[in-house]
Amino acid sequence: MLAWVKPGATYNVMTKAVLFDCFGVLWSDNLMGVFEQATNHDPAKRRALLALCAQADKGAIPSDNFWRALAELMTMSVNECRRHINATRQLNSELVAYIASLKPTYKIAMISNAGGDIWDYLDSDTARLFDELMISADLGITKPDGRIFLETCHRLSVLPSEAIFVDDSEKNCQGARAVGLSAIHYSDLKTFRSDIQPYLDL
């Protein structure tokens, strides 16, 4: 744990950084839905998928190995598997535009539980919006582990209490709150803009 951070502490300070999840926030994602349909909701295969994703997210297996194993579970070719999954992943261009409007005032970061293939989705214009890109496979730490949030704050040179984390997983939001960040559970852009505004008004 970083020495300069006191977990659970609260500070009367203004917001200096906004940290965004990737899949489910910046990009739509329905890997689980596509997988369940392809495997007829097989519980054993679902468990295998969760274990596979956990390995990939921690950087324990290369991206190519992940896709081969996923395709085998779904009983299809790697190319077909990629095509099905990627069809569910669309960039939230309206959110990207909103992030661009925040960038002159706030430090911006992405924190994603993802393997190395995340770089296939990050075009240079989008990547430039972020002061830090925190990819779990590169760090060996996944959300909701508090260390990934603290390390992001450290790299941005902000206190946890000066940062807001945005994720579509409430579990990940709880992990961020546990180490002193504010967190917003993302559902849609309109609700998110309303939820974040009080923090930006500080």
C-alpha cells in the first residue's frame, strides 16, 4: 500500500481526477450474453469462462491463448468467436466527447480489467484523452482490489479523496470507495452526467 495514503480517510477537497472503466462504460460489452447463448447456458462452461477471464485480466495468459480457449468453449473458430464478441463492443462516442470536455480541468484515467488485446480497441485519438491507462493485465492487479485505484491516484499525483471512479460494476465501485475514492455506478450517460455534477461543483 502506498505510504502517503490513509485508507478510509475523508478530505474536504475538490475533485481533481476522474477515472473511467473501459468495457461497459466507454465501450458497450456483452461477452457473457453472447457466451451464454452460444453454450446454451452451460454452468460448467460459464465457470470455465470466468476462470479464463480472471487469468487474462491478470496477464497470466497471452491474448491469443485467451481467444483460442474462448473459441473452444463456444465451439467455433477463433475468427467467428472474435466477430461475435466484437459485434457487441461499440464505442460510447457521446461519453468520449464528454470526457474531452472534462480534460482541460481534470486529470483523466482509464482503469480496466482486461487482457493485452484491449489495445485493439483504443484508437490514438481516444487514448490521448487519458493521462494514465491502467490495464490489469499489465499491472497484475484487477478491480476491485484497492491497490489498482491507489496506484492510479499515485501516478496522477492526486489523493484518493480527490478522485471519482466510474464503473458499471457496483462491486468495483465498492472497491474504490473502500480506499477513499468517490465512485459512481454507471448505467447511462444522462444519469451519469447528473450523478457527477455535484462533484464537479465543489
